[in-house]
Amino acid sequence: MLQKQVKKMAPTTLFLMHIWFWITCSVNATRPSPKFPAILVFGDSTVDTGNNNYLKTVAKGNHFPYGKDFPGKVPTGRFSNGKLVPDFIASLLKIKEAVPPFLDPSLSNNDLVTGVSFASGGSGYDDITAAVVGIIPFSEQIELFKKYIVRVEGILGEKEADKLINRALVIISAGTNDFGFNIYDIPTRRLEFNITGYQDFLQKKLQMFIKELYELGCRKIVITGLPPIGCLPIQITAKSGNPKNRICVDNENSDAQIYNQKLAKLLPKIQSLFPGSKIVYADVYEPLTDMINNPQKFGFVETKRGCCGTGLVEAGPLCNALTPLCANDLEYLFWDSIHPSEAAYQYISKYLEKEVLPKLAYDHQSQQLISLSALTDHRY
């Protein structure tokens, strides 16, 4: 009797096993983008969603025309006309529509447990960079993160807070200010380092920062490389002898490319030091270069100057309510002389969603797919 039951069950069992194998292989093959319960952001003005508003510094974007295209059409402290990459990524991952700054005193419990930005416009891996304009250096951003953890533990309890930090998406975006403030425009580090030495110095600083994040529980970390620094309108203005012939500064772009190549090779080595981590390089140089070289593909008309004012030097306090604007900011790659427009940030975000985030979806430690349902469980 038992043998007959086994024989009857065998085809069904084999069929179910076949279906399970097929589904598993299909899922592994597609490598879906992971989802996260929270997003945590560190860096400079490219990812500062308003922390500088609460500092005594001139490096602020909390005045018109900044934020003119942000929901509600209000300046939030973001150095652009609208949303930044963290906002778009948070929305794409269905975490929330915008990432608030940690220093905002009105943060709700939900704001905190779904993630915040610790970034500060003008910052860099080198703490000397932050001293130039009096903002939050990286060494202090990690201290703010520690305060964040205490607050989240108060909301969720220590065990659930640990889970949240483990599963959170961490984004780090910095480096441009280090070269601009300390090497190219203000020679504060040139007597101490050549370009190669300074690149290595910054990446050692980054490695130490990643180590601190790991020790505090972070496991999924995305680090952006440098943009084509020599194509920022402010750098073209500073180095161009002919204002009518605005071309990118080749040596600065070359330096950025070499830095990025080193970073892309370094991050897998750093990952190998920290069990259970996924530390991924995000290339922003190539998508921005593509926009510069093929503007029509993205709907851009102007790529060498910003929308605000003349587009040559205006940024921060120089881009204000009295400054004239371009007719259509959707046609401009840059919002001011330093920062990309919301349109450019949106294209970069889509690129990261497609090319970078899927690299975090697979847990190579256990050779199993991360549970997306577990990652998106907000029942804390």
C-alpha cells in the first residue's frame, strides 16, 4: 500500500521539483534589483538634501531659485532645481519619495526608520575640504550616523534597529570638492601631494570610512566615482582662456578617470575584508560624459554652462532670487555652475538602477537570493 502511494506521489514530486528548479534558475538569471527598508546617504552637495540649512555657512541651497521644480516648488537646501539621486533612488525602490536631512528637527519616526542623508554640501573625504566653507566633514558625518542609530534603537529596539542597518542601502558620493578645493583651485594639498599621492590618500580615507560603517552594521554600500570634473562649468570658466570657446579641462578629466579606475579595483579588495558585505562601485563618469557628448539623446541643448545666471560662475549664494534663469531647465545638463539639473540626476538614477543596484541583489556569502519580502518588511 505504502509503495503504491509512493509511486503515485513520485511524478507529482518530480514535477514540483522541476518547476521549483525552473523558477530558481529563472530568478537567478534575471538578478532582480533588491529592495531595501531604508536609504542612508553620506557625502557632499550632490547628495545633501538640506543639512547645510542648519549650519553657519554660505554653502546653502535653501533659497530661490533652488528647489523651483521640487514638489511644492520650495527651496529645501538641495543644490539643484529639484530632486537629487537619493530621492529618485528612494522612489524607484518604493522606500519614499524624498530623503530628508538628518539635521531636520521635524523628522518623524517614519522619516528616521526609512532613512536620511548625513551629507553636507562642500564636504569631501579629506576633512580639510570641509574646513574651507565650514560644513560637516566626513569624520563628523559618521558621528551623526551614530546618533541616528541611537534614535532608531529608541524607536524599534536594538535588535530590529540592527536588522534595519544591515539591510539599508548606503550611498556615498564625494571626492570632487577634495580635488577642486585642495588641488586645482586652492593649492592647500599641492605642497604635500602630487595627484597620484592625493588620489591614494583619499581612497585610504574612504576605506577607513567604510570600515567604520561596517562596524556600525552597514552591509550594502554603493560608492560613486568622480564625475568628469573638467567639464563642470565652473572648472571650464576657471581654466578657459577664451570664454567663447568653452571646452572641458582634459587633465582634470584624466585625473578623474585614473581615480575611478583605482577605486573600481580597490572596492572588491575592501569587500573581501568584511564578511557579508556588498561594496559596489557606481560609475557616474560615463553617463555624464554620454550626456555631454550626445546631448540630443537626453533632450539637452546646453552642457557647458548652468541654467542659473550666466551659468559660468553662479552657485550657492551667487545663484539667488535676483539671478535670471534659462528659459527651459530641462534643456540644461547643469543647474548652476557646479551641480547637475534634476533632469540629469534623473537619468543618472535610472542608470544606477539598471547597472549598479542589481549587483547588490545576490548574497554571494550564502549563494542564495536575498529575501525581497524581508527587505521590504516595514513592520518595525
